[in-house]
Amino acid sequence: MHIRRVTRSDDPAIPAFGRLQNAVYFEPDMLIPARYIAQMLEMEDAGERRNVLLLAEDDAGKVIGGSIFHYLASAETGFSSFLGVARSARGQGVARALHDARWAALQEVSGGRCRAVFIDVVNPQRESHEQQAHEAAAGSNALERRQRFHALGFRTVDLPYVQPVGGEDGGPVTDMDLLAYLPGDPPTLPAALASATMQAYWTPWLGRQRAEQEARKLEAGAHGQTDVALLPAWEGPKQRG
């Protein structure tokens, strides 16, 4: 197994990564389609956003895992949209290798300035019966997913989290929590860092003004605290909005 960074938008492995996403994630409609990933690799938002795709391939060149993520220069953080491994390749350290390579790539594209990487992940306690059935069909489990992220070093950010759009009828998504990985596993995180990250991530699809508003709502969940706790990844936030 080896990991490589995709640098060409016409790389023939990009469609294979798209198929992998659809096969291993229970809600593929929530993911970035492969046709858009190719476009994203060509985009440079005035140095603000760097989009990176890493692929794990077996010795025959078959895609067995991958991660699409973004360096957000204004926040000096990363946000990872997806990391997944083919069912046939699980238990072989592929996820750990991708996680380590993702952090190394974020340091490379940021010139060593990247401070953390964030993800949003479904909360098992807020998952519907229909979602649970889709999880089972995809060979996944929401609680086990959170436990695996904890093993990689991710922790739940103790802030109430809502993805502003993408839910039913284009409304908010309320079944996810915000997680973060920081080297050294600190017990807390500046609330402003989470807010700045999500503002930068949301801006391209919400617009600057709406992204600022939603980021302020996120930071307001700290209720005036400068720092918020980082909790075990299988737990939800303790703070209430």
C-alpha cells in the first residue's frame, strides 16, 4: 500500500475515489462528487483555500482509501470533508496512514502554520432509524466511527454545532458534531479557532455575510468562554445553545 497526492484534475483515479466514497459512506449525497473534486483541485482562492486529495492504493494501483481536505489560510487550520477506507482493506492501518499523511500535507501546503484539522461527524444519539439502516447496508456504525476517530486523535469540540444548509428542504443539518485534531492532545481549544475555521470553510457556499453570521452563532455556544473543552470523540458536546 502506498499513499500519493493527486495533483492533476484529469487523474484517472479520481472517479475511483468517487466510487469509493459512495460505497463506504451511508449518505453519499452529503459528499463532494468526484466531478467537483476534479474542479476543486484546479481552484486557488487567492491563497485562502488549498484543496488536497490523497489516495491510498494497493500494489496493483487500486484505490483502497482516500481523503479530500482543505487548508484554510485565514484560520491557519484544515477541514477534512472525507476520509474513508474500502471495506476489504479495513484493519490494515490505512486510515491511520491517511490521517498521518493528511496532517503532513497540511503542514506542507501551510508552510508549517496549520494548527488543527476539523471534521464534522454524525452523532449516534441523533441518528434516525433510517440512517441506521443505511449505515448497516454500508458496513458502518456511527458509534464505532466516532471511536475510530478518537483513536486517530480527534476530540469532540464542546460547542453546539449546526451545518447551516444541506438538510431537509435545504435547511440545517443538526445531527452532527464538530471534532478537532490538535498535536499533543490538549484538553481545550480556543472557541475563536473553531469559529474562524468554519467561517472560512462555509464562505464559498454561504457567502461572506452568512458565513460570518453562522460562525458567530457557533462561537456564541461557548457562552463567553475563551476556550472550550475537547471531549472524547464518542461523546457529544456538553454545552447547550
